Amino acid sequence: MNISKDLGYVHVYTGDGSGVREVGLGLALRAVGYGLNVVVIQFLWGTTESGEYRIQNRLKPHFKVYPFGRAELVDPAQSTPTDEYLAQEAMEYARRLVARPHERPDLLILDHANPAVHYGLVESKDMLDFMENIPANMELVLTGTPAHDEVLSRAHIVTDLQKVKHLEDRGVGSRRGIDH
């Protein structure tokens, strides 16, 4: 079965509902299960304590995570010049990775790239150019909220997860191993 001939699409997962990032990570898990190589590049978040970072050693050589950002999730509406620099470094790393056919993954997830573009830490024209030029044998996923309108219009698949109710409404904070 030649899975790579069916690749080449752009997915965007966004919305105010819980699970925007988890949809992308679930897709990654499925891809690894079929022997595809997956790379996750994390924008706006540089922790090495996340579950997805910690599991990569167990999923080698098919799953790699590259965090670019501070240890805590950055609020892009209140970002610093350092946050902008790190977001641009993440974008540049994605470009370099895709340009090297022997290192290019089958599935590339740009985690939290949507808010990085929406708030201008990454230029929208740079992301749109990247989306337009992905290789036919690679799938691209962008996650995070909010997503830039042009990114939404150019993607092949867009899912907008909406919150109906959430534990945070009852004062329950983020739980290690479940929410991060």
C-alpha cells in the first residue's frame, strides 16, 4: 500500500473548543501506526515537559517534536520580540525540513502556528507561500486559535471545534497527561 501517493493536503484545526491540538496529535498517532514519519514543530511553546515531547523516544524513528518558544504557552496578543523571533525560527525550521527530501516527514504538524500567523509573529504571506508549496508526498496540519482568514480559505480541510461546556467553566485547571 503506497500511502504517500494520497498525501499533499493542508488541514487547519481551530476553534474555541477543547482538543484543537489533540486532533492534530491524534492524526499523528494514526500516521505513526501506519509507519509514516511525523514531525511536530511547536510555535509559541517550548516546553520539553509535554506528553507529546516525552513520548517521542518511544515512537522513534517515526515521531519527532521540535519546540520553539518559552517553557509556558505564549499569549500571542502579549508577545515579546523574543517570542516573535522564536516563531520565525520555527517557520524557518519548517522550510528547511521540507526542502530536504531525505528528512521531510510524511506528516508535518505546525502546532500553534495559527495564532502565530493571526497575531503577526509569522507573516501571513510566508505561511500562505509555505502552504501553497508543500510537496505532493507530505500532509500539512496547522493547529491553534484563532486562525488567519486567508489560511482558512486556502486549506483543503478546516475543522472549527466549538466549546459546548468545559471543565475550566467549573474551575478545573489543565490536567497533566490529559490536557497537556
